[in-house]
Amino acid sequence: MAKRSLQQTRFLVPAGVAVIGATYGLARYGYGLSLPEFRAAFGLSTAAAGGIAAGSLLAYCLTALVAGRLVARGRARGVLWLAGGTAALGSVVVAAAWSWQALAVGVLVAGGGAGFATPALVEAVRATVPPRAEPRAQGVVNSGTGAGVVLGGLVVLTAPAAWRWAWAGFAAVALLVTWWADRCAMWPTGARTPPPADRPGVLPALRRPLLAAVVAGAGSASVWTFGRDLLTQAGVSAGVSSLLWCLLGAAGLAGGLSGHLVGRVGVRLAWPVTAVAAAVAVVLLAAAPGALPAAALSLGLFGAAFVGLSGVLIAWAAEAVPQAPGQATAVVFTGLTAGQAAGAVVLGAVADVTGVLPAFLLAAGLLALAAAATLRPCAPPEPRREMLTRVDDVRQRGGGR
């Protein structure tokens, strides 16, 4: 394990927040933030915009699966640099894009960086932060998406036409914060456990959270891909829509409390609470995108709910596969993103044919359906005891640490 001073390791959580902010909030979700400018510059239709978003999300799925295997082989530090490097490279290509094809390539590469980031940081936090503080630290690091969205929104607000310079700046930020996180982490060395796909019984253990992640991802694609575009089409000015996007990101920071929520009520209640909140936010935005109070409430609620939802997924994956939390997180986040990719394509096509409102109502229905994933008929009344029983069973089979 690489040695780091206490002075350095105490900053791992803010450094991790910064990496998630750069790879998710800027390099990945920055596409949706910049979509009005991209459509004006390259003449993209709604369906084409959804297709590019889907390509970026599929790239995330691929990199997340690769990251899970590399982390299992003790290469978490290298995976972190893959995260920062691919996010930076893709952002540079976007900044220099001369056609919609070049834009698509840049968005795809930039989106892949986030797939490397989460598994690497889950492992870094596990190895660096004391076990008692780890769940809360994981939730706080995951909330970095909101910080990145706020930064991106402020950039667009102050210089909406300078999107090329903004994306060049995103690249520089990605490399800088990656270096910071690397300096702060105590990196584990050596392969501890085989990848999830090589271990019998792991994928069945993740079946329920994986399915929930796919369905929730499809529903969340509505806001992340088409949310700001919907606001501008409803007559909201570019400056106001950027402020609303900043609100979404700022509210996402509250999602960092997901670790505390899981600790208080358990995954079985925390998951439907966050998923239903996201569904309500989607319906509210679709119903009144031009009404600023409603739009502000909707985006604020969605930001907190989505980041909280993804934080609950981290806890759910770790609960289902306690011997390999980093790899399990990679699997469920791949499902979340695969759902977003499918949702971007389907919702974009539905919006082109029937309008935005039916597409967003479909998205809300998917989120409501995902909320039911933790419901079990005749389930025992003490989910915490059930979790401990599963952990004991794993340890008795030789799978515990």
C-alpha cells in the first residue's frame, strides 16, 4: 500500500468530490448542459442528440466494466488516471470539434472517464478512510456530481458562447483534480478478489439492484439529456436556464447525505424514497417548464434525488457483495448508465413523434417502477437483521474479509 501522510489522506474526500465533479458533472453531464449550444452549432435534431448521449453512456458502461476488473487486480491507482485522462482527452476533442461527428467522438470519450472514476474512488476511500467513517465518506464523494454541475452551469452562465474554451477548461480541471486525489489516497496493492463475473453467485446477488439501476437510469435520462433543452424551448433564457442548472447541481450536494439516510432507515426504504422523489421532479418539470418556480423546485428536487439515488446504489451493492464493494459498484453503475443510454434514445424518439410531455411522463413512470425494486411480499420486518444474516452466510462460505 502506497504510504501517505495523515496531512494528505485527510483531504481524500474533498479530492474525490473534485474528481467526481470533473468526470461526471463536467465531462459527462456537461453534454446536456451544452446541448442548446451544440444544436445551434451543428444542427442536431432531438433524436440525433439522444443518439450521441447514448453513445457516451455506452462508453461509460464499457469503461466501468474494465475498471471493475482492473481494480480487482490491484490497479485502482491506474484506473484513477484513466478516469482523468479520458475525461480530459474527450473534453479537448469537444473543444476542437469541427463537425457533429467529431463532437460525437469527443462526447463519447469524455463520458467514458466517469466509468473509471467511481470504482477507483470507492477502492481509494475503502483503503484510506477508517471503516467507521467509510459509508458517509462514500456518499459525500459521490455527491461531487453536483459540484461539477454547478461549476459547468456558472461557466455557461458567464460565457454561453464560449463553449469551446469551457470544454478546454474542463480538460485542465480533470487532470488537476486527478493528481490531487492520487496524492491524497493510500492505494491498495495486489489483487484481493477476483472480478465479479469470475465469482459464482455474485451476479445473482446483484440482480435486484442491477435491474433497479437500469430502469431508474432510463427514467433519469430525461432530465440529464433533455432538461436544459426543454427549458430553452419553453422560452426560458439561456442565462436563467444556466442558473436553474446550477441549482440542480447545488441540490445534488445534498445527495451526499445518502450514506446517512441508509444508516438510519436502510436500503429498502432509502431507495424508494429517492426514486419516487426523482419521478415527481420529472413530472413537475414536464408539466410546467416555463414556470420558473416550478422549474426551480423540479430541478432542485431532481438533483438531490438522483445523487441520493446513486449513493444508495453504492450502499446496496456493498450490502449485496460485501467482499468486493468496488467491483459490485462498477456493475450496478454500468446498469444505471446502460439504462440512461437506452432512455436517451427512446425518450428522444418519443419526443420527436409525440412531444416532450409524453416522453417525460414515460420517464417518470420508469422511475416509479424502479422504486418498487426493494418491495418484497411477506418480507421480514427487520431488514438490518436480514442484511447481517446474508453477510454471515458469505463469510461462512469463505467470502468475507
